[in-house]
Amino acid sequence: MPDFSVSLVQTDLHWHDPAANRATLGQLLADLLTGPGLTDLIILPEMFTTGFSMDTTQAEPADGPTLAWLREQAARYDAVITGSAMLTEGGRYYNRLLWVRPDGSYSHYDKRHLFRMSGEHEVFTPGGRVRLVEEWRGWRICPLVCYDLRFPVWSSNDGAAPYDLLLYVASWPEARINAWKLLLQARAIENLAYVAGVNRIGLDGNQQEYSGYSMLLDPRGEHLAQAGSLPTVLTRRLMRNPLREVREHLSALLDADKFELK
């Protein structure tokens, strides 16, 4: 398996303004990723087109302008690009993560655990029983969304066919940022995998404050990079050999419990 580069995109978001957010993100990427070949995976925050909102009048069609924009970015940088957006399909609303490849094909994952403290469970339809695990350039990757981070069974790695990178796109508020930091470390340690967490910054339309601290962790839970509280595209290369060595010396995944999700 080759080494693998990831780019964590941390930024403020315009409230309920998808066009402005796509423009801002596009410029940020253009400024810091000058062309194809610099990264394999670009990760955007949760609900990157609107901010974390329960106002479904802001929802776009599943095959609308945001999907088209993601296809453009994936082709431009020859990389998968992923993040979640408020989308509607079949009369329902989803906090949907899109996984868009350079050739325009894509997969999606609907957020499984909806944040009831904000009423998300009353507005959006949760994802099904099967999470998404994608293979890209020799790496197995499991993308999840924000509140999913609090539920370790949902991210439990499979010893027979483990993922290599677990990622979370998030709108995780400053008030609970300590939990963000600690839980990301725990997910890396227990799953013997690299973990990327991408959070937004700034103040949203509900006066909720976000302080970022997007980060990349190795399979031992050690920090490889942390973004702090400024807008940035943080690009780092993940090395295959350290992952292999950790799993050879600590074979805990082979003893993991098997859960059947109802």
C-alpha cells in the first residue's frame, strides 16, 4: 500500500449561504492546493454549505449545485473530496456526507446519530444500519459525521478487513471541545487506525461558537498535526509502515467483539 496524503479544510462558514461557502472554500483550496497531485483526499466540515442548521428551507436537491461543485473540485485536484451538506431526496431531509471521486462518481453516507439536543432527530432522517467504508488509492477509509464520534460501536474496526483511516466531519462547538479532542484520540487508539477530525471555526446564525482544533492522529493516538483556531488547509502524508508495525505488535483488532447492529 502506498503512502497517502490528506488535506483537512478548517474554515468559518457563511450562515445559510451555499454559494458563498462554495466560493470561499474554492478560493481556500486554490490558495493552498495549487494543483493536482498534492493530496489524495480533501475533507470539509459538516454542513459546509449552510452551517449546522435545522432550517430545511435551505436544503438542496441531492443532485444539485453542491454535488456539481464537489465534482469540479475532485477533478481539479485529482483527489476525493468529502464533507456533509443538508440535502433532500424523496421528500426527506438528510445530513448527508458525499464522497466524490475525480471521475465524477460518488458514494454517500447519511449521518446515523442525529444530535437530539439541537432537534436534529426531529428534522432529518438517520442513516441505515451499514456504514460506509471506501477504498481509495490502496487505503480503506471510514467517513463519519460529528455526533457519530460519541458512539464507539459504530466506528468499531473489523479485524478481518480493517479500515486504515477513520474520519469525522464536524460542527463541534467550543463548549464541548475537550470531548472532541479526547474522543478522537480514543477512536484512534481503540481502532488502531489513523484518525482525521475536521471541525469548523467561527460563530453561526444561532450564536454558537466553534473553535476548530481539526486534527490528525496516528494509530497510537499521537498528534501528527493540529490546526488550532485559524482558517487553513492542513495537508499531511500518512505513512503505511507505522500503521502496519502498530498492528503487528498490538493485534487487539483480532480480539474485538462482533456487534450485530439492529
